Amino acid sequence: MIRKIRLKPALLSLFLLTICLTSLAQGTSSKTELVKGWHLLDKEKDGVYGISLEKAYEFLHSKNIKSKSVVVAVIDSGVDTLQEDLSHILWVNPGEIPGNGIDDDHNGYVDDVHGWNFIGGKDGSNVKDDSQEEGRVYYQYKEQFDNKDIQPDSLKAEDRDHYDMWVKAKKKIMGDGPESGADLMMLKRVLSACIKSDSILQKAMGKSEYNGNDLDSFQTNEIDAKTAKSVLLYFFKENHIMDMTNTNFISDFKEQGDREEKKMEIRETPPKDYRAEIVKDNENDINDSLYGNNDVMASDPMHGTHVSGIIGAERNNGKGMNGIADNVRIMMIRAVPNGDEHDKDIALAIRYAVDNGAKVVNMSFGKNLSPEKSWVDDAVKYAESRGVLLIHAAGNDAADVDTADNFPNPDFKDSKERANNWITVGASSDPRAEEGFGSYTASFSNYGKKEVDVFAPGARIYSTLPREKGVNKYGNLDGTSMAAPVVTGVAALILEYFPNLSPADVKYCIEKSVSVPAAKAKKPGSENEMVNFSSLSESGGIINAYGAVKLASIMSDPKKKEILKSTLQKGRN
């Protein structure tokens, strides 16, 4: 879940009105400096609420403990296996002989050297784009429920579950009303203006790529260039994306346009079944599990490459950036398309991770509906039984997920029980990371006193990107997709040095050692509503690696752990 720009109809209307009346004020440069890799730094030493990673390493080294390698599974879009900071830390299946076309380890997956691709075909083709889950659910049950006199209370339990889910899907698809067509036309007009402005600015600035800060400091006397600057700078500032490049902004804007167009189309036309055309399994049978291919890079590995770098990019090698954990092996499991993931693929991806030795699983994805949640729940229980920790991004809708749906989640569908091997992560920030928002919370992050466990840096996070024409790339991305791997990296670091800890122990260490900003923060999604950090998550703070490893050193000693538990119990009484 990389943060995407979201241009609301009200914002588009205001833009069109303003741009028609006058050229927007250019202002002066207000570029703020935030060092690359700020998320690793320390509040006391560096003045930012990073995770105090160097202090964590100093503490670990003082204990003279030797680390043990930890396998971290990343369920994502794919990874660039040749990226210079990742190629040496990728998991290599010890039971597989690369490229011989034989399932050497007899796990059902041929040549799964670095992981597996559950959204690929046996012919080597791969799913890139896919539909949204609400569209799939709506048409799956449309014939059964639409225009019928349904009495929900009279339905059998399974049918009632399907009906309730279908109602939610229908509301998602139909809920905007007839004005959506006008909103789409407006969005297209503004997109056209932005593309034209970008073309003018590339020529005027003499470069094909620039970000919002570059644009803010750019000065020109050319009327067309002044107007073009006003057009784009308006959106950079209103969306707090001054660090985003023009190419990413236009790409995201086009994606939003495509999404809105598909939303309109899906009211009348079922979504294309992208996955069935390529994967060719029986999606309704969880036991039909031996499908896919071994291409873990595929066509669009940006998301997974960035996530993997945050967790474990090779440290202190003089290249690019440092990951958090110093002795991990990244197992890539490709199951997340550009669109909503399928429950079957996620369930089998978790099981693959567990069966092949992963101790931590990063899950930077999510959606509003989960038609086969029981399959995912069973996989979560399987991971729980095998001592595997699951870490999930909270989402980027600035929503309270105590009340808003967010899947997958640790709440088991068929019981009131909750997984104890699960951490949900919201995105913290630095006031300089999002110009115009200026808070220790990220403007886009979901939150929830019950459902979100901890916050971690997720704005302007610098990490690995896929190579372009053989050249290694690095860059900043925003999202709870970036915050989750920060927590995954710290969890892996703990397990490297204290491998006897259970997932519940690791979660305890992370939650009980958080940093809590003294000042109030902006509630995500609001303009100026200030709240205590304690109201946004169960732990009430931002992950601190130094505090977490110190607590882990106590928890790893059975006698000290019992004393700690006893002390806590007395405190409760």
C-alpha cells in the first residue's frame, strides 16, 4: 500500500474555479530538509522520531551476542533480484537446484529458488493488473440478491454472510450516485491540464524529472511556464507531496483516472477476470495449490523492491542505503497485483512462507472485502502454530479501522478469538516530511485504538528501487506499506539476536518500548484536529528499535521474563 494521491471532487472544483479566475500565487521556496534515511535516526541525537537503530546496534554489540540468520518472507508485487543492495541478501532455497526444471525439494514448486509467484502462469506469463474486490463480489452474487425481496434475518448463516458482503460491495460501487459521471469528466479535464503543464515545465526547467520542492524554487518570467507552475504546485502542496516527482505524480493521477473510469464501467459491466486468464487454477478450491511460476521479479517489482530494502538492504557496504536488520534473507512471494489481491493467493503465500522457514512475514497490502477470509484465517492459525510473526500495513485511507473494514486482519471470522502472532502498523511521520500537514502522524495513515498496534515511520522513506537499464536506483516512497517493513525489520533484528522469543514475545517487546511524542499530533485525514498519539493505536506510540532490543534481552532470559511478568501482574492488581 504505497500512498497514492487522492484528488477529491471538491478540490478539483476549487482548482478549476481558481485557475479560471487568476494564476495561482507562486510564493517562495519553502523546501524543508529531512535527511535521507531519517526513519533510522534517534530523537535525542538527531531530533527526529526515527527508530534509534544505531543505539540498538550499540546495545546488541555490547552484549557480545552473535546473530543468527532470519528468513523474512515478503508477500508483495515482486523484487528486483539483481538490485545491488538486495542481491546478496535474498533467500536461496537450499533444496533447489536453480534452472534445472525439476522440483528438487518436492514441495510442489519447480525451481523456487528465491520464493514463488502465485499470480503467474505455468507458461511464464504474469498478472500485473487486476480488478477491485468489490466488483468481483458484486457480480458474483448479483443474480442471487439484486432486485430480490430479501429478508436478511430469514437467510441461512452462509447466505446471510454472502448477502451482507454483497450489500457492502454494491454500496462501494453504486454509492456515489449519478454525480460521479460529472466528477469523472472534471478529473479528466484537470488531468489534461496537469499533463500539458508538466510538458511545458520539463522544457522550461531543462529536465525531464523534478519534484515539488524543485518546482517551488523554480523562477521564470515566461507566462506559460508561470501558469504551468501554478497548476502543478497547487496539487503538490494540497496533497502534501512536495517530495514526489512529476513522473510519479502524473502516473498516480492517471491511475486515479483509470480507477474512477473502471468504477463507472463496473456499474454495468463485470470486471475482467485477469487472474483466470493467466493462472488457470480453480480459484474456488484452496486445495488446488500447485500453480504459478518462479518469476519473483515479473513486470512491476517496484513496491516489493522498496519494501525489501527497508527490511534488510545490505548494511555498510557503501552502496545506496542501509536496511534495518543485518542478517536476514528475503524470501519473495509474489501475490499482490496492481489491484486487489485474491484471498486464495494470500492464504497459500502465508503457508508457503511458513513451510519454507520464514520467521517473519511482511504484508504491505489490503482491501475492503475478503470473500474467503476463512482461508486466510486458517493460514494465520497455521503460522501461529509454527511460531511465525505476521506484520500487516494498516492502509492509507486516513480511516479509523476500528470501524472501517480492512483485510486481512487478526480477527478470526468464525470465532471471537484474535491471532496473537499479528502486528498492524500505522504510518508516523516528521513535520518536515509532508509540507502543509506537518505532524508526527502521516496524513494518509489509517489508525485505530484497538486494531492498529503501533506506528512506524512511513513518510518519505528512502529505499531500494528496481534498476533502470542496468543502473541501480533508490528513492523515497510514502505509505503504510513503508511503515510495516520498518516494524518487520525490527522484529527480524530481535529474532536474529534472541531467537528463543515467540511471536507474542516479539510483539510485546515492540509495543511496550514505543516512543510517545510529547506534543499532540494531527489526526490523519483532518485539517487541524489535534489528538494524543495514545488515541491512535493500542501501544500509543512509535516503534523504537533500541527500546525493543533492550526489552528483548530481558524477555530472552526465562528467570528475568518471569520476574517481569510478575511485576506487571502486580501492577495490574
